[in-house]
Amino acid sequence: MTELTQSKKILIFSWSIFDWDNNKKLLNSLIKKSENNSFWDDNITAQKIMRKIAEIQEEIQTWESIQAQASDLLDLAKTGDESFTKDIEVEVISLEKQLEKLELNTLLSASYDKGNALLSINAGAGGTDAQDWAEMLMRMYLRWAEQNDYNTSVLSLSGGEEAGIKSTTILIEGPYAFGYLKAEKGIHRLVRLSPFDAAHRRHTSFVQVEVLPEVASEDPEIVINQEDIEIDVYKSSGAGGQNVQKNATAIRITHLPTGMVVTCQNERSQIQNKENALKVLRGRLYDQKLAAQEKELSKLRGEYQKAEWGNQIRSYVLHPYQMVKDHRTNFEIGNANGVLNGDLNPFIEAFLKMSKNQ
């Protein structure tokens, strides 16, 4: 396909996939509301409207930028000057990649899809191997976040007895972090020759991955009353020597009505640990509320499944061959090491496209 044809295709595609008319109508309506004299009387609603205005404005600017670039390339291609051919090819490829990502973003329209994510990893059946597998997954998600320009903060971490970790919760911050990572919720299965088996036999391990939205503290749907929580303060565990915490800064919050327990110990500030623990609690309460409304299928996490044989969403096989296969989409890749180094986007894209067609 020539650069000229491809530039035309990009222009047409950008008009067809982005709902310009409705978005501009909504933007004008929200701006009109914000100009009302009583707009800030309801501070929470006003903040929501202002965030929505900023969101729509950013989306429109992004699509207008792509259209302007495509239009410039089209004009350049029409000149017929072959000295520009290579430059046009490079720019067209760049625009196509941007469009692919924006197309995926249009599939993410549920509540909190555009926001941050709280990702929890919990070792399941498999003993030390499962705890090592949990640490491998933690590394995989941290690498994925780094490769996709997301910021990460480890909110809690519980080490294994011999190796690996028992559990961890990571805050992943950036546009659409929750929308993309929803694809990762479920049981992840690893098959390999165990480094912890003296006979070097093949072992199967399971880890549960939970993905929750970061719910804003002012969200009226999730209200945590002070009398409904019990807060315990204790000394956090960690490496010895100079790293031993001498003050009690770790936080454990128990939500009395539901029995939910969340902990956070990675910050040196007790106040910061409390704030992070409340973030996780709000996410879980939101998840529970949605699950109660949709008993058969939760949009955020799906039905709870034990981290054991037969419930896995994805298998990572390192022996006797290498393959990673998602059992929901049947998408598979032979380069298991690449996936474990953070190359998760093909799996996420396959899941989002499948979800759209369901």
C-alpha cells in the first residue's frame, strides 16, 4: 500500500472510530454546567465534571493531532517528491502504532478503566515453587509497567519462607492502567523443572492475580465510616541490620461489616501506610459492590477461583517446551522468556478484542 493511500486510510479511520459529534456536544454541555453560579455548591459533583471536561478535551486534542499529522503526510505524498518517501514511511508507521493504541482505548469505557490499578499477587498451590512463581510474576508486571511508561509503588510485600514471596500489592499509575490490567485477573499456572527439587523434577505452580481500581476517596459510591474499621499498628518486617524498623509504622485495617483485612508496611510513614491501605480497601469494596450487582460475572474481577489446577486463565510452560497460552482467547506465544520479561501487550489486546465481541 502506498504512503498516499495509507495516509488517506488513517484520516478515514480516525473519523470513523472517534465519535466527534457526541464528544463535542458532551464537552459543550459540561462546560455550560461549569459556568453556572451554583456549580461549586456540590464540590464532589463539580470535581467529577471538571475531570470529565479535562478527559474529553485531552481525547479531542489527541485525535486532532493525529488528523493533522495524517493530513500533512497526505499533502507531502501528493507532491510526488521521492526524496520524502522514507520520512513519510517512518511517520506513517508511527501514526499506525498510535492508532492501534487509541483503538484499544475505545474498548475501555467502564468505570475506572482510565485510572490507576491496584494489582495483588498471591501464591497458591505449589509451596516454595508457587512463592518463587509469585515473585517472577511480580517482576513481569513491574517490567511491563516500565516498558509502558507507568509508575509503580509496592504497597505491601510478604516474603516466602525459603524463596520468593507469599503476596504483594502494587499500585500502577498511568492512563488506562486498570483497563488494560483487567485482562490479567485470574489464576496463572507455571510448568517447569523445579529449582527447589533435588531430583530436578517437573513441577506445576499456581498464583492468583487480583486487579482492582484505585477508587477516589471522595467517591460517593464508596464511603468508609470510621466506626466500621479497626486499625492495628505494628512493626514491619524486612531485611535485618540497619533496615530494621524501630518504630511501629505498618498498618492493618479490618473492615468490620465485611471482614476484609488489608495491610501496608512498605512506607516508613504510618500515615502513608494508612492511606495506601485505605486505597486497597476502597478498591475491594468497589469490587464487591459490583460483584453483588452482577452475580454471574463481575466486570472487574470475575468469580473467585482457587489458585489450583483447572482454574487457570493462562499457562506458562518452560519445560519440556516453551509456550505461554491464554485459555480464554487461545492466544499463544512461543517466547516464554519474552513474556516473563514484560511482553504482555499481545495477550492484553487479544483479551480486550475478545471482550468487545462477547
